[in-house]
Amino acid sequence: MAKLTALKVKNAKPGRHGDGAGLYLLVSKAGAKSWMIRVQANGRRRDIGLGSVSDLTLEEAREKGRELRKVARTGGDPIAARDKREQAPPSFKEAAEACHEALAPGWSDRHASAFLSTLKLHVFPKIGNLRVDSIDEKDILAVLSPLWTAKPAAARKLRQRIGVVLDYAKGHGWRSTGAPRDGLRPLLSRQVEAGNFASMPYEELPPFVVKLNAGNETVGRLALLFTIYTAARSGEVRSAMWSHIDLEAAEWHRPGALMKNGKAHTVTLSPEAVAVLERVRARRTSQKDCLVFPGAAGRQLSDMTLGKIARPTGYTVHGFRSTFRTWAAERMPSIPDAVAEAALSHTIPDQVIRAYQRAKFLEMRRTLLDAWGRYAGGTSGEVVQIPLRLGSVT
């Protein structure tokens, strides 16, 4: 319990006066007054000066003490944190360059180069000189608005890279929050995808999956669920055979003949995707190799079967791939672009995969698709609850 009051601080005599929680008022023989916080950091007791009473009020000293205790409790260096807070936060440009220098060794050369070049082209001219702690939704909106509908994919990628910088800045104590993702979305218009592949905003997906699971179970519904959880193309799911599935390893090994680019591809299966396979396996009547999601008389489901289920939403089956890609960019900024592209079975240059090491690259894909499964299934804890505006799901 706090012991000091403003009056006690004003009238304190020479010596050390405890306020509680490790905070002390130090009064020299000459009457100079200053604050000190005592913390346990990495198994050592540290006495850290906070500054003069003339610079910090009692409440400000308590708040600063709380911040440094939290740093120490989480294994950080409270002295470094104190000194860092005494320095003015860098500009967005300086923070971006520091972020790039720190994180680029874990990226491919192409991603590292594109990360900084796109910021230099589109972001630095508009908000590069602003202090990174002052960046808010209106500043990001000023950068994205000219590109948002004209170049949707480029704008989403740019938004993701701004988010990486702001999250990095938060981690270094240069701003109190990370990227304002949820606050920005209502300010941006809906993007129209090229072609006819209208994609569902990812916030609408978990309620849709709940509704999809709540209806009468059909092979078509299960196929659509599996398509969503794997971010696969409809044709790849409808052509999948049980011999392609390794349930023990939670992997789907797709032969080149099944793929758009003609190259064999392995999809890691989230627990949610595996659960769908277990449900459809219970319907299996033949021990011979056969389609995972068979239609009438064991024939392949038609594309229209899945399309009919998605149609009431106003979005397309193929559009769920774009939903996944947008979610990956905005909600998984620590995952490199190449990993998300590989999860979509887009062709990735071999030197990019080698830069991450093949085993690590596959594990990053598993991390991404597992997180996607939890999000789409509504178990990640980050689902945005919105009213269901979807039509009937058949």
C-alpha cells in the first residue's frame, strides 16, 4: 500500500522514504530530492534512479516504477528501458530502417529489397518524417487511399509492411500500441478483386464457418470447409484422393497432375482440416482408393455444388483464397510473404525456399495454416463478433 503523499514528499527530511512496491524518495543532506525504484532483474537486485522530484510528481514516479517493474518481470533490462524512454522516439523512416536492418536477415533477398523499396516509394514521402509514436489511422489512410482500389494487392502488402514497422516500434518502446488494424478497416472501402473472384472480408469468415457447421452435414459442405481451412482451389479439393492424405503426419500430398502449375505440392493440415477429413471418412464406404469428397455414384463433385453453398453470401469459393491472403498479411505480419504465397501453392523461386531452409519453410507454413484454422474455426480468441448478414447456406 502506498505510504507517501504529496505533502509528505514536500516536507520530507534527509534520508530514504519508502512508498511501497520498491519506490523510494531519496532526500540528500542538502535537501535535494529524487526518486529511486528497486527491482529484481534477472536474479539481481537493481536500484534505478528515476529522476528529480522537480521533474516527476509522486504519481508520475509511481507510473514509471510500474513500467520498469514490468520490464524486469518479463526479463528485460529496466535501465535500458528507462534510458530509451528519455530519448525522443524516432521518425517512421528511422524506425522502418531499424526494423529492416533487424529483421531482413531472416527474409529472402527479394522480400527484404521489396520491403524497403515500397516504403521509400509510397510511405516515406508522406509520413516518413513523422515521429513513429504519432502515427495513427488518418496517417496510414493518407498513404493507402490512392492505391486501395486501384492496386488492391499492392495496397494490402503496403499496409502489412507499415504494420510490421509499427509493431516493431511498439516492441522497442517507441510507441504505446502496435499497428491500428481494427481502427483502420472501417475507413477503407471494400476492394474489388480482379476477375470474378469476390472475396469475403476475413472478419465475416468465422460466423460463416459457424453457420456452415450448424447446417445438415453434406459432402458439399465438408468439401467447402476443407477448401477454406486449406486455402486450396476448389478443383484441387474436389479431385483429392485418400491416397494423397497422410492423416498421421497431417499432410496433403498433391501430385503435379492435380496442380495448376503442374508441380507436386504438400499442404500442411491444421487440426480443423483434419477434423473435417475425419468427418468425411466416417462416410467412406469403399476400402479402395477413392475421392475424399465424392459426389453422386462416387463421381467428382461439380464446381457448382460448392458455388451454390457460397452463393448466398455474395462471395465466390475461389475468393476464400484472397480472404486467407489478406488475413495472413494483416494478422500474421511475422510470417514472410513467400510463406503465405507457398501456402497458396503459388510458385516460389527455389533460392527463396533455400534462404529459409526447406524444413523451416514447411514449419512456417504449418504455423500459418494452423493459425488460420483456429481463426476461421472461431477458436483463436481474435474473432471479431459481427452480426450474421449472410443468406441461407444450403
